Amino acid sequence: MTNPIVQELEKAQLKKTVSEFDIGDTVEVRTKVKEGDKERISVFIGTVIGRQGAGVRETFKVRRLVQGEGVERTFPLHSPLLTEVRVRHKGEVRRAKLYYLRRRGGKATRIKGRTVHEVAGSESQPEAEPQTGGEKASEAKAPAKE
């Protein structure tokens, strides 16, 4: 139980929109990196192996392989340096923490699931309504006789 004053301060620092992702998903995490007087966006692509905390303190851990070595990074979900989290692949897992992936390598680290495809320009093209076969389609074309 935290102090109500602390709760109000933390509520002001929460992000308005937070990306929806779960443990086992393969994500692209985009963060702002400041190098000298320039600022750029760095992309870290990997599998979410755990989430913890709540509110402003909520973090998630992402793991990927770089030249055969496992690299893990922990990102604060409500950090102003975190610009975007995109889901590339939805994973189907039964556990809350996927720390067992640390002991595995190669194909053994694959997670079942489905690839998420972003459809570009789907909003501008209206979807065609499916026609039902049989008498209903012919009734729709011909006016009713009474």
C-alpha cells in the first residue's frame, strides 16, 4: 500500500497508450538513444521472456541471440525513452516467465504461434460483402412480386 500522494505523482507519469503484448511474443522495441548532441532511435528485436511490476514500475525483459550469445535487456514500460513496442509474432506459451530459454539454443528456442501481418492501406479500400449462394442471392437481385 503506497501513500496517496505518491500514487497521484505516479499516475501523472503513466503513458496514455501502452502497446498490447504478452510473454512469448517477438517484439521490436524502439528506444531513443542520445549520442552527444544527436538523438536517434535504436531497435531491439527479441522475445519477451517476462514482465513484472505494476504502474510506473512495470518492466519487461526481452531476449535475443547476437552472434550465438544470448542478450537480454530490461525495458521500463512507461519510460519516456521508450517510443514504441511492435509485435512481430504472437507466441503461444503456458508460462509467465520463459527463463528456460536461457539454457536452449538454435531451433529449441522457437515458440509456437502466428506471425502478425500489418495490412497497409486496408482502411482506404472497402471490404466486399460475401454473397451467399442459392435462393437468397437471386432474391436480392430480383424485386419481390406481390
